[in-house]
Amino acid sequence: MKILNTLLLTFATTVSVWSQADSSSVANHAIKDLLNRPDYMMYVSDHFTGFHYAEAAAAYGALKYARISDNLVLSEKLLARYQEVPGTDNLLEDDHVDANAYGILPIERYFTNGDTEALNTGLVLADEQWENPQDDGLTRQTRYWIDDVWMIGALQVQAFRATQKPIYLQRAAVQINAYLEKLQQPNGLFHHGPEAPFFWGRGNGWVAAGLAELISELPPEHPLYDSINQGYQKMMAALLQYQADDGMWRQLIDYPDAWKESSGTAMFAFAMAVGVERGLLEKSLYQPAVDKAWQALEKRVTADGQLTDVCVGTGQSQDPDYYLDRPRITGDLHGQAPLLWLAATRLTKEK
């Protein structure tokens, strides 16, 4: 009976409840799930305690999707949820990447309803990253964690989108180029850390998504464009090689027996979708990969809009079994966020 139940559970998680669903069906349910959460996701650590960047990333995706789809009802509900956000009073004092990343959300509020006070909140957090920079021009928050490519890059790109001031793109380009030079491996992927020589899925997902955010705005004439585009192209080509036949990517990208993980898959598909949309990636190669990933993710979204098979928060380790044995959960905002980013890019394509 235990074996039968296991088989039934496995079958249930691989058969989509979304019969011929388009992006809007999945995204609308994922947004409603976000709105129905009674609490906010909070971050508690030695370096920062406050509103969690994963919910900021999910809310950013939700607001962007609602805005692009002209869904005023969802937009108003999201604006109401994030009008007063707990755990954001001391972000400047916390002075950490995980704290400043919140700035993407108020800037997206500004795009939705023209709230200049929200815009100012986001710009203050973006500018504070470059107060007292390092001698090499990088933010003092530099730590060479691969997550930072999105955490820092996405905020600076958002600030550029809102103001059109080149300084924000310059900051993101200098920062991300330095990370590429220091951290990208010969195969195009990124180790989780100097003491963790493994290609962890979601860690690489943050890099892919951050590169996509920057390369979508960086002009070709920028001095660092060629270098950053080369790193982006190299990573996308490597990911294409490691995509499973069903469209998913794995917890450890290059381990063929590792379990298939949803948050990294959504991030990689998002990064590729942006490249195809901008004409940076060959459509005949990458669009099928994006479509396969979306179809695989659909099968892992529950009827109430929660993505399954999302790896829990994961530190660095020298033991591959640490990664392979990490629990997988349903509805974690680390997975909901890129699911919504990807849905927004697909909505643009469907329009």
C-alpha cells in the first residue's frame, strides 16, 4: 500500500491540473495564492532581520504581470498588500544585499500607480549601495556570492528603468562583469561558492536571471556589453546542454541522477525567454527549451497556484549529498517568484 500511495503521489505531481493552460491561468492563481497568504515572509539571520527578498521578488513579478495584463483588480489588491510592509523600517541601517533587494518592489509599485514616494524608497536603497564604494568601483556590499548577480543587478536595473539615468546601468554592469570574471567557470556555469564546487540549480538561477535583467537594458555600445553578453551567452549554451528531456533542470545541474528542481528551472527559462524576446538568443534553439520548461512547470503547479518541487533555502557545502538530499517543498516564494517572472515574459510573447 505504501508503494501504491507513493506511485499515486508521483503521478499526481506530474499530471497538470491546467488543461491546455495559457500563462494567465497559472499566473492568476499564483498571484491569488500570494494575496491569500495571511503573513509576510520574513528573513531572520545574523546579518539581517526583516522582510524577505523572496517575497519582494514574488511581489515584483506579480505586480509586473498584473500591469502587463492590464488586470486592474489584481493590481489594486497587490498594491494594498504591499502598501505597508513589515520589516522594512531599518533596511538602510542593515546595509546588506538581502535588505536592499527590497527596493525592486517599491519601484514596481511606482510603475503600477505612479507612486513617487515608493519610487524614492527604491532609489534610496539603490543609491545607498554605492555610498562609500570599494576602490575598484564595486559596492561595499560585494561578497562574491552568486545570488548577488540578481540581488544587486535587478535593483540597479529597476532604478534605471524608472529614471533612465545611465549611472544605474553602469553600476550593474561593473558589478556583474566583476562577478563574471571571478566566478564563471570554463563550462559557463557557476560554483555555489569557493568552498562549494557544485553547480547548484537555484544559485545559478539567480545568476541567469540577473544577467537577463541587465542584458535586456544594457545598450550594445556600452564598454562592458560584449563581455557581459559573452558571459550570458556562454551560460545559456551550457544550460541548454543540461536541460532534461521533459524540460526541467536538476538540483545539481550536471548530475544526471539529481532530482528535478522547479525554482532553478523557472529562472533558467525566464533568462532564456528574455534573450529570445530581445533577439539575443537564437529563437529556433531556445524558444523550444523555454516552452518545454513552461510545460514541465505547469505540471508542478497545484490547483491553487503553488509550485511544487522547490528546494528549501540552502547554504554552501563541500558534500554533494548535502544538495542531493535537500528537502523539496510546495509554494515557497523562491519558486513562486520566477514562475511569475516567466509568466510575464510569456504574456508579452502571447500578446
